[in-house]
Amino acid sequence: MNSNRKTAVIKGNNQESKMKITTSSLIRWAGLAAMVAGIFYVVVGMFHQPNNLSSVTTTQWAIVHALATVMCFFFLLGITGLYARQVEEAGWLGLAGFLLYSFNWVLTALFTFAEVFILPLLATEAPTLAEGFLGIFTNSAGETNFGALANLWTLTGTLYILGGLLFGIATFRAGILPRWAAGLLAFGSVLAPVAALLPPEHEPKVAVPVGVALAWLGYALWSERREKASEPDTSIRPRS
């Protein structure tokens, strides 16, 4: 009877250990996703062309916006892992930042998908319509009124600033991940409106600080989990 009970306890402990390892691995891989998203964001910011009709049909436009679409999904995975790591310490501020920031990247993914797969076709078949769509990003009125789409793009800007700011502050206050990286995320997010003051070819470069911050946070999360995984198991094991 006692032998059966011990066997059941051992099996339960093994199952619990496997579950912990799985959770730890998922969070660690989310850190890697955040690193990739941050690096992609820096690349997109550095090589994004001005939003004009002549750029839409170029190879560089296709590559950058395809990268941006993939980047959005890595962003969602990455910030989910970052939030999960500090969910208790981040509090309501962290939850608000996480939700706002996540919604921003969902909407951004939809726009970038249209930019890489739909807009180049419009540029050749219906250039007036394409110019009107590009006007959403440059705040310039075209012959075509896209109505709600323009308002939706404006909303992404608000979500980006508030979400990044709140999530950065919550991460800074939690003190689990590097505070310098969290501060850079908050600072880089509120820096977004400065893009309107820059020449069109330099506007996307304002995104670079946020990309660096996310890659930094992702690396911290990924390396932290790797170090814990490599620690020796000092728990007492039952004798055979």
C-alpha cells in the first residue's frame, strides 16, 4: 500500500516537473520571439521607403513590408512572454499596457499585409486608389476617401504610444527585466510623434529605439530561462 502511494507521489512530482519545464520553455522561446521582433523592427525602420506611389512597386518595398508583417506576429508572441514573466509584479498597469500594445500590433499586421499583397496591385491597376490608400499614412487627402480605415490607422498610433509607455513603465517598476530596456521602450514609444517633424525618408527611423528595447528585453528573458534550465537539480530524490 505504501509502495503504491510512493509511486503515485513520484509520478505526480514528475508530471509537475514536466509541466514546469514546458512553461519555462515557452516563456524562454517567447523571449527569442521578442528578440527577433526587435531586430526586424530596427531593419524595417532603417530601410522603410517613403510612402509614395513610386516606392510601392519596388522589391525593397515588398521585402520590408513582408518583414513587417511577420514582425507583428513575433511582437505578439514576444510581449506575451514578457508579460507572463512579470504578470504578478506588473499589476493592472502592465495588463493595460499589454492589451493596448497587443491590439496595436494586430491592427498593424492587417495594414502591412495590405501594403505588401494588395497595394502593389493597386499601384499598377488603380494608381489613384493606391495614392488614396497611401494618404492614410501621410495624413494627406486623396481623391478616394477611405473613411474608417484612416481612423483605424490613427488609432494604431494612439495604441502604440500608450501601450508602449504603460508596458515600459510597468516593466520598469516590476524590476524583473532590465530597467534600462524598459525605460527605452517607454521613451521610444512617446518619441513616435517626432516622426511628423522629420523628412519622409527619415520618419521610420524613429522606430529604432523601440526595436532595440524589445530585442534587449527579449534577450534578457531568453538568457534568464536558459540559465535556469542549466542549473543542476538539487532536489531530494527517493531512493530506488
